[in-house]
Amino acid sequence: MTSPGCYACDQEAQFAELPPRECVAFDRHWRVAHSFNTAVPGWLVLLPRRHVTAVHDLTDAEASTLGTWQVGLSRALRDVTGCDKTYVVQFAEAEGFAHVHFHIVPRTADLPQEQRGPGVFELLRRPRPERVTAAQADETARSLRARLRGHPDGV
């Protein structure tokens, strides 16, 4: 089930044609995309493949794999980006982005103090020249895919 005007649903409707950055990994319930407006390589978005606007509306099947995805992606990000930790955040309040989605953000050791914690969202507001390019996001997606496939636990 999709919802018109929902960015996540619009992308899901084009699933077969999505570039690597829009489909880093997936299963029947979840799809992982690289954020399109970030200055942080590896800033991922984990979203349900059906339209849902509140965490409490996730099905038991979706909920049962949510933590596995979050931990697996965090491990892959550590290996690919060298981050010290990852932030996992969910709001789904922006216009056109009410579809539940979890930000999985790699936090590197050199990230300035003012951009740590909630301040990391300032890195979604950087001017275009500072943002990760589509080509860079695709390359990160490919590296993450390889890492996820090679992990003994999978995702």
C-alpha cells in the first residue's frame, strides 16, 4: 500500500529502477536508502516498504526485524565509514516525509561537538556543494551492500 505525495512511497513505486543509493539493501518489509540531502557519507534511512505513519502501526513482522536492521546497518557503517558509533533517530514529521523512517547516522570521532546528538541534523541543511553527491552515495551504497552480504549474521 502506497500513499500519493509521500516521498518514500513514490520511491517504492519505482523499486525496480532505483539506483544503489535508493536501495542499499532490502527485504520484504524494509528498504534502506542513503539520505539524499546530507553532508555525511553513509547517512542511511531505514523505511518500511508499505505506507505507515506511526511506529505503533508497524506490523509484528515489521517490528520483529527492525532491531536486527538497525544493529546490522550500524555494524556495516562502522566497517565502511570507520565511525565510532551510530545515531538512530525517528521523527517522520517533515512535509512529504510523514512515512515512518529511521535515520541511521554514522558519527565519526572528528565530528564537532556542536554537531553531535541532535545537532547532527544541521548536516542535512548544508549548502549543496557540501552535500554527498549522488555518485558518492552510490559508491557508499555499493560498499555497504558488499559488507552486508559478507557478514555471517546477514542483516
